[in-house]
Amino acid sequence: MIEKRSRFLRRYQFRFSPRARSGYALPLTATEGELSVLEALRVAQRNKKVTVKQPNGDDVDLIAIVHDARAKLLTLLFHRTSPDAADPAYRRVVEDKVSLRQTTKERDEEQTVSAHLVIDTRSFDAGAYNAALEEMPGLSLSVVKQIIAGALNEYKYAYEDRKGNKQETYSTFKALGHKSENLTDTLKNKGSINYLTLTRTKIPDAPDSEGIAEPALERLRYKIVGDPTSKEWLAGLVKFANKVREDAWDDVSLDLSLDDDRHRTVKLEREAEAAEIMFVRAEQVFVSRDLPPCTMEVVPELIEAAKKLMAKG
């Protein structure tokens, strides 16, 4: 269920780089008409190339682009429409009697949600910017990235290579989640580890299928025993992870239950230390008025909440 006066935002670090090594990085924003990531998005929107169709038939669209130069923020508003989504129902309880009211959409209507992507236009490194994405069902960063990357791929620009020859390139886009939470604090704040999972693609003892199939992935799940909040357990976790990687296991991950009733799968990085196992976590923000599940215009209160969240560093 989507709450009226709160949203979950996930923080990221965006990095824009030229596809050609000797090219130059596009700035995020510039004067209208000049080369920039913002102009690439505007061109794609004018050319109606800001829609991605999902495997289940849903559409994700970039609906609005708002650049607030004074606040130093760029906000992108996305919609996800679901033509085959079931109509919602509402329940009422009066004196122990339960009644249901089924809503019905019109023939040419589609169930829709929207999500804001707010980017701080001040770079903290060359071509690198802080961002926050509103979490909505079916509107993850992987979908949003397709639209942004597609717009940049179509937005070719000229540069001079090291020999002074004119060449053409485009900008690439990478996003890294901002690791704002560590495992120790999560466990102290009523979080828990449900299980530990190992995965690998090289399977030494896979049964022979006699030519009808090939092994692709092996997954091994461990039940948690002992006290995960203790320093000894966390040190043992890091030691175990290093050991199994030597046995050709590719990934070691933890399934967490968080204190806000949400779940998160955390992959242990190779350089992780027991005291600082960090992961990306969606953070809840609150606003003073009701938020609709979908909007055609950006919501100032939500943008302000995202700005404050990014300022936390």
C-alpha cells in the first residue's frame, strides 16, 4: 500500500562520462540549447523517445522535466501505466459487518503511479552528482536508467581527439547506490538476518543432463545461528565469505528484515570489514499534505524532502 503522507526515497550517485576516452563529459545542465544531459533529455522528450515498454506490457514514461536553477535541482517525473492491473477495492466495517466496494476504470483508462527522480545539479566530482529516487511499484532505477541512457545514446556530440581530428561520441550513465546504513546499526534497531545465501555460476559437481540442458546457477542457503549482533559473529561472517570465494562462489549475500517492515538483500563486497558492512537502504520521508499515487506535475514538498535527504551526505 502507498501511504498518503510519506514516501521512501533511495539515494544514488550518478556519473556521466563520454563514451570515447578522449572526449569530454557533458555537464548536467547548461543554458537552454547548449550541450548538456538536460538538453539530451529535452530533445528525447520532443522526439517522443522517453517511453520504455516492460515485458508484461506496462509502459514507463518520462512525463515532466523541471530544472530549478535557484534551488540547484533537476527533477524528472516518471509514470508507469499498467493496462492489465486489477481494479482496487475498498473495505468498510460497520458494527462487525464487512462490505466491499469495487472501483471500475473506464475502457480507455490505465492504472498509473508516478515517481520523482531528484538530482542535485552541483557535482561533487567530475561528472558526478547526488540523486534521490522515489520508490514506487514497478518504477525502479533499472527502468529509469533505460530512459536516461537511451536519451544520451541518441544525443551525439563532436569533440577533438588527441590528434586534433574531429570525432563524435555520446555520454554514458552509471548509478551507484548510496550506502547509508551499516549492518551493525540495523541489527541494533530491531533488524534481523533471515538467512545467508551463496551463489555461483561455475558448478563443479552438477549432475550430467546428457545434452538437454546446461547448469547456469547454483544457490546455497544457510540458516542463521548464534548472535549476529556480536563482534565475534560478524568477524566470522567476513572470514566465511572470504573462504567460500576461494571455492569459486561468486556472491555472498544476506537477506535482512528491517525495522520498518521492509526487506533488503545485501551483497557482501570483497573488501567488507566486520565493523563496516554497509548497504543501500530506502529512507522514509514525511510531508505535510496528502500525496496522490500519481501526479502530472512535480510535488514541491517531495522535492524539498529529497533535497534534505541528499544534504545528509
